[in-house]
Amino acid sequence: MERPIRIGLVGLGRAGFGMHRNELSTRQDKFQFYAVCDIIKERTVPFVEQFGSKAYTDYGEMLKDDGVELVSIATRSCDHFAHAKMALLAGKDVMLEKPFCMHPEQSKELIALGSQPAGPHLYIRHNRRFEKGFKKAMEIIDSGILGDVFEIKLTRNSYQRRCDWQTISEFGGGQLLNWGPHIIDHSLRFCGGAYTDMYSAIRHVAAAGDCEDHIKIVFTGVNGRIVDMEISGGAALPTPEYRVYGSRGALVSADGCFKARYLDPNVELAPIKADPETPGASAGFGNSEKLEWIEEDIPFGDGDGTASIWDHLYETIRHGKKYPIALSEALAVIEVIEKVKENTIFQNK
């Protein structure tokens, strides 16, 4: 049996304790919490008790530990660049939580340090790339049953009077750096990997602090699609996370599945021709053909969803398989965020 990858986890808050710990507790054959680090010593205790981890309160000291193979960084957004750079310079592979960094130049510096063939290597935790709904939407679009998909609407909406550090710009707060990396990454995948035009608007609606909690970005993809994304902490009524419109059908997400309506792919549509004559008073707005629609609920599917990013990481480190999130793709997300900040007039509440 191959030995597990020995992780040094830094940052034992919501992401480190609530996500990394839970996701890897069922993957102890692949990953070992060899060491953990947090400035609040009490947060290390559950890892010591459950996994026998070595506990540190000094990040620099943990990086000196030769037993640490991979540093998983789950600290605040404003700390990502410094903590990742320290680990790479110490010769450690790095799994870096989103956002990649707060600015593109920081991301480029880390890419230069973490992309050499001999290592160390940098990996970005865009775990929402493996979200069940996103994967199923891509699968349905690629199947062709919706025809030419011309517009996709993505939302993550709620109403939150939030007041933690993620509402303070000094620490990398705001939805652009919180949910933004996930949904911008989805948008760029739906766009064909890049865009030709972009509109954006950001607002401060309900949260505390000095950051945006409402975002609207509309892309025109290199594939011609319109991708309209919205993230809001100021939306009192929910909206579907996915709406997909194609020339032969559509999808709307609800309760872990897609409600689909599409034209029967086995029925060929008769050619139609525009008539320049003025229609009579009793004429309708279509034509007399009867369209054969198929309506069905398509479940998102089973599996580990976002947590499966760890399985991909293991296969990359232990078996040399290509990691599915390219550093250039993660950089493109940060470049979009920077452009939104530069080109948008921020309306504070």
C-alpha cells in the first residue's frame, strides 16, 4: 500500500476545521494530518486527539518539519500569498484555498515558484469545479439535447447581515473573493475558457464592513454564449442556481436536480420561412406545427462532489496524473476579479 500524503494544515477555522478536516477524515488512506498549525492553540487539540497530529502555533516552525510533505493553506484571504510563498520557498508542495491571491501579480509570483518540473508544486483548491450541479450541467450541455446553448444564468443568492472578517477589505473580504472565485470559474468554463466582453456591477447591501455583498457580472464568451452570474447577500428571495437556455430546450435547477424541457432529438423540425404579409386578426404568433417536447427531472447525481478534489490531488502527487485545475485558469479568475474592481463604481450602502 502507498503511504498517505503527509499534510501540514495551517488555519483551523471554518475552512480548515469545518471543510478540510471533514473531507479528509474519510480519506486517511490517502492523506494524513501529520501536522496542524493555528495561532489559537486550542484549535489544534481536536486534530491531535483524532489524528495524532503534531501541533504548532508558529507557521515557520511547522515549515521546518521534514515530515510535512504538502502544506494545505486555509488561512484568511489576505494571508494566502505570504503563506503559500513561505511554503514553496521551504520546498513544500502547496494546496491553496481560494481565492488564489488578492491580486494577479501575487498569483503570477506564486506560479513562477510552484510550476517548475522538479517542484515544489502549487495546486489551487477550486473545489466547486466538482460540484454535482455544475458537472451535470456541463454534461447535459455537451450532450447536445438543448441545441445551441446561447445563455446561462448562475446565481448564489441569500440575505445575510454578515459581520465576520469576510466583510472587511483589509483582510480580503467581500463576495468577489469569497463566492466569486467559484462562480467566476464556472462562468469561464461555460464561456469556453475566456471571454470577449464583460459588464460588472457591485454593491454593498446588507452586510457589515466595507466590502461588496452583491455582484453582477455578464460575460460574452469566446464561444458566443452570454453567461450572466450573480452573487448576493442582499437577496431576500432565492433564485435557481442554474438556468440554461438553448435553441432546442432549457434547464432550471431545483432541489438537487434539473427540470429539463427540450425538443425530442428524434423528431426533425420542418423548415420554416418568414412571411412578409400582414397576418389576419385571428392569426397567432407562431405557426401551426406541433412541437414534440420532452420534460423530465434529471438528478445532479451521486458521489463526493466538491470533496473529490482531494482524490484528484492524490492521483496527481502519487501517480503523476494531470491536476484538473490549471494554474493559468486560477489566475484568469483573479484577473477577472481585479478587472471588476478596477472598472466598477462601488456603491456603498
